[in-house]
Amino acid sequence: MKLRSGIVLSLCSATLLFSFKPQPKSPHALGMIENLNKDSIVYAAGFKMIGEAVSRSISPSFTEEKLQTNITRIKKAQCQVYMCNILFSSSMKIAGPAVNEQCVLPYADSLFMRAKQAGVNWLILGSGGARRIPDGYDAKKAQVDFTVLCGKLALLAQMHKIMLVLESLETDETNFLVNLKETAEVVRAVNNPNFRLNVDIYHMGRMKESPQVIVDNADLIVHCEIAELEKRTLPGMKGDDLKPYLRAIRKAKYKGPIFIEATAPYTPADATMSYKFLSRQLDEVYAE
């Protein structure tokens, strides 16, 4: 009788334990691309990483004194300054007929060296103005030439131990590489471990690109960015359902950080709400 009772008790305990098994949680750290002046607001909202623009942080145009001042700010920030974007201004062409490699490559070499000094090892290559091509220019030729240039940039990034991450944009920002599929083709052709792919869910949504493209290029993805579609608001401000793309991120087995890159105005309370909103959507996707 005691044995029978013990078996029943064990079975009940196992059932109870199984019933209260914790749901899988999102593996993604969350960051925000924002002016470093807002570091304390971003940190207080829950984010532990921030991304800055090159022009405000580590630009090769800065004097050594200004660079060192900025590096001190970067290292003292509450959030980890994980990445920088907008690597090239619109006046320095990196695609089309006006590319001058004698300007682009030394600039990139200096930028990568400064990024390494600052401890910023991830650089996101969007730069819509710099890669805009003239109307009517042969897009296929532009892609071939751009791939060659990216191969040279990738070698410089590799030398400086920098991860250079190519971003697909959308037609409000540029007219070249405006979907993830074509952008991935460039990354695949360059075939360098220090040159990889950024999934920007805002851009994909604006271009009505299928989440399946994320899964199809899972082996290239090392970075992800997100915002709501209509006015590039923080996730949660309009309440966009981001789960179709987040499910694709999960299916692609990408486990790195996800950065919000919003351009619409927001308050500190909005930032806190957005952190919670995106965390909840991610947890719900991983619990499915």
C-alpha cells in the first residue's frame, strides 16, 4: 500500500512539475540607436546597449583631442555603445559612377581604427545617400562594382577586427539595395566572415518583403533592427504586430541583440513602454 501511494505521489509530483515548467524566454538583448546624450534615458527604460552615429562619435574628421574626449564619453556611458551607423556621408559615394576608392578606402581604414580604439566593434553600413545611384544608371553594374568595393572594405574590417554589417534600406532613403534579398547577395558574394548582414524589420516591412527572406539568409545574419512601419515609431506606440518577422528571426536561430531605430519623437515613458512591449512580443514568440 505504501509503495502504491509512493508511486501515485511521485506521478502527481512529476505532473505538477511539468505543469509549472517555465516558458522559453527570448534570448535577445535589446538596444536603441540614439544620441549618446540620451544614454541615461535609454538605460532607465531598460535597454543596456546603445548605437551612435559615426558623425557624432568617432568620425575620421575629428581631431585626436576630440576623438579622445568622445572615447571617454563612450566608455563612461551607462549603456554599452555596441555599434555605430551612418558610416559615410552622402558626399562620399560608395556606389555608382562617382566612387573614388582613393578617398573611400583610407577613410574607412581610419574609421575602423577609431572604432577599435573606442571599443565599438560593430559598424552598420547603411549610408543611403552615399550609395544612391543616378537615375537610369545600370543597377546590375552598380551591384557588381559595389560588391568589389565591399570586398576591399571587408578586408580592412578584418584587419582591424571590426564586424562590418550591410543593411538593406528602403526607397524613401535610397534607390540601391532596397530589399534584404539583393543585399544578402552582395554579402554572400563578398564571402568574408567580417562582412555580414543586418535584418532591418522596419525596412523590410516598408518594402513589403516576406519574413521568409530572413530564414533564407539565416547563415549571414549578425544584427537586427526594428521600428513600427507607418512613422518609424518605437514598437508599441502604434501597437504594430511585429510577430511575423520576430518568428522568422527565431526560425533563423539568430540570438543576437535587436536594436530599435526610431525617428519619431518619444518621451522617456514611451521608451520604457517600448522596452516592455518588445520584450513581451519576443517572449510570446519564443513561448509558441
